[in-house]
Amino acid sequence: MKTSPRTLLLQGGTALLQGKLQRADIFIRDGRIADISPFISVPNDIPVIKAEGKLISFGFADIHVHLREPGAAYKETIRTGTEAAARGGYTTVCAMPNLDPVPDSMEHLQCELEIIRRDACIDVLPYASITMGRKGERLVDMAALKGSAVAFSDDGSGVQSGNMMEAAMRLAAREDCIIAAHCEDESLLRGGYIHDGRYCRAHAHRGICSESEWKQVERDLGLCEKTGARYHVCHISTAESVSLIRAAKARSVPVTCETAPHYLTLCEDDLREEGRFKMNPPLRSAADREALIEGLRDGTIDAIATDHAPHSAEEKSKGLEGSAMGITGLETAFPVLYTQLVLPGRISLERLLEALCEGPRRIFSLGGSLRKGEAADLAVIDLDVRHTIDSNTFASMGHATPFDGMPVRGRIVMTLKNGKEV
């Protein structure tokens, strides 16, 4: 970490405390929250940052990012990825394991951990893979890896064998680990690359059916109920997935899930013949988007994660069919969600903050909250700033976003890690 403790006062901001937005001064001493009160007096030698009219949140946590290093540093590095995260108000991110080498052993995971220690400006918690090489054939040694990995995932591909996933869940239950699943039945893909819907048929593309996601969610929920493993579903995009997870939670199945900003704010009707609209899972129908918003409102969806997945400009320049899957998301998440969901009254600001901060931290026991004694990991947000998303200004090396050129409100004006601006 490149941060050091600091002592200062954030004065006159608004913070979410005990479920209510209220005026708060936040006194930071030696990098920790020393006090939170409506009014705090400090000695004249203590730096004061005026925060009137600003929202102060505990730092956001993104439990699904691709930092590409080691193995593909031409797309992103841990340095640039964490700088992008800090710009977006994130102080903790969880890095997915589709790397080279795959973090399937302590030797391989150590390669990633060394770069994190050297270059990260915020907390980066790595995933380990579920199977060796993410090939779906042989389980990793979870007992050896669990102390250094936040959870286990083969993200980028689903575990195709039900028997293998059951074995993984039994091992995870025994070792008290979390399985985080990319749910995708490859037998149902049939060469598709966007949602199998109206746009796909009108423009003669090959589609990815919704069943390719929800059938594997359905399979895994049955295995979760059978084994008692803690199970997290990554980047859900379909109404059926929401319904299945809602019903499983009602049966007390130990499942959590996330969706991404683009699934909550866009659908197939927004597609253009450009690579910046191509991601996996794809943008689904308007009905799917509405089901996801309702799932976020009612708590079925626990967290919003960006699935930040940068690629080179060349890899994203080949239209919907030829471009690589994945978009950047860390620097656009809050303003897009605030503009598209909070301002129109689709969800409350309190619910958005919970899904960006408290929900992700609760799922993976990441710790941290806006309370006395906690680390001063904070995001300061100006909700009134109007601006237009411009990917050319990103800290991320990836510039492909479907939100490029979108007018938005809300900007992260400062992110603090241990009380120091990052």
C-alpha cells in the first residue's frame, strides 16, 4: 500500500448513519475514524476539509473486477486498475482469477500478491480458482489457499460438470470458503455473442439464450441446498435468475448474488454495432432489466459489482461479433447508477450506497464501515455536479464503455484510504 495515516476533519458533510442521511463531521486521527458527530471542534493545527453539500460514504467495495495482472498487462495493471477504482470511490476490490498464471496454488497466487503489495493504492483481495488452470477438471487445494484468497471462482467460464461443482461445494463447506460462480452452460451458447432477442434477430447476429445463465444457476442452487456451501452468483442478468435466487433465499439457502450497473440501466434496445456494447453475460431484454431493478429493491440482489473487464482498443474495435467480451466500469458506476436509478426514483440513495458498500463487504466479510474506530476509507461525493462521461479521461487503460458520452450527475471528488487521499 502506498498510503500512510493522516489526521484531519471532514466538516459539514452528509453521511448515512444508522440508516438515515444526516449531517456529520468526521474526525480522522492516525488514519482511523476517531469521531463522527453533527459538530466537532478541533485544534487550529488540524487540517479541515470543507464538505458542505457533499455526501460522505464509507469506501465502496467491488467484489468483481479484472485487473489483468499478471498475464495481460497490456489491458490493465494493478496500478492503473486501482487508480481507476479510487477515482470511482472504491477502497476495496476483489480481483478475479482469469490470469496467467492462474492463481490455483500458493506459488501462482504469490505472483499476484507481490504486484498488489508493490503497486496497489487501495485494498486488493484476490480470488483463487475453483479448479486447476480454471479447466474444470481438478479441484484446487482450498485449505492451502483460503488464508490468502477472498473466495474461489473460475470466473470467465462456468464449471460445466455438475459433479465437479458438487465436489467443489462440499470442499468449500468443509473449509468454510465461498464459491463465486460464473454461471454459463456452454452447451447452450451455440456461437452466440449478444442476447438472443429482438435486436439479435433484427440485425442477423447469433444470440446467447437466457437459459445458458439461469439453468446453471438452478443447478447450483440445488447443489448449494444439498451441501450447505456458501454460494455467490456473479453478474446475474436474467429475470429467471432473480426469481430462482429469490425463491432459494426464501428457503434459507445460503446464496448471495450481484449484478452490474450496465444490466440495471441498459438493455438490448440500447445496443449499437460497437464493441463497447459487448460483454458477458450480454445486455438482456427490458423485462430482464426491470426484474433486476426489482431484485435490487427487495434485497434479492445483495450487491452491485462492476465486472470491470478492460481490453485494448484493438480488441474492442471489431464490432459486436468480433470484439472481446468485457467493458470498463469502475469510474462510471456511481454517477450512472445515481443518474439512472436514484434521481428518477427507481431506488433510494440509501439502497444504492448499501449495494455498493455494505452488501459487498457483508458477503465476503471484508470489514469496514462508517463507524468510530474503523479505518478512514471514505468516498466524498458531489451529487450536484453535472458532467458527461468521457472515456478519454479514464485512469483505466481500458476505454470501452457503453456509457461514453452519457450526461450524468454526481462525481467522486475525493477518495481517502487510511485518511490519505488516493
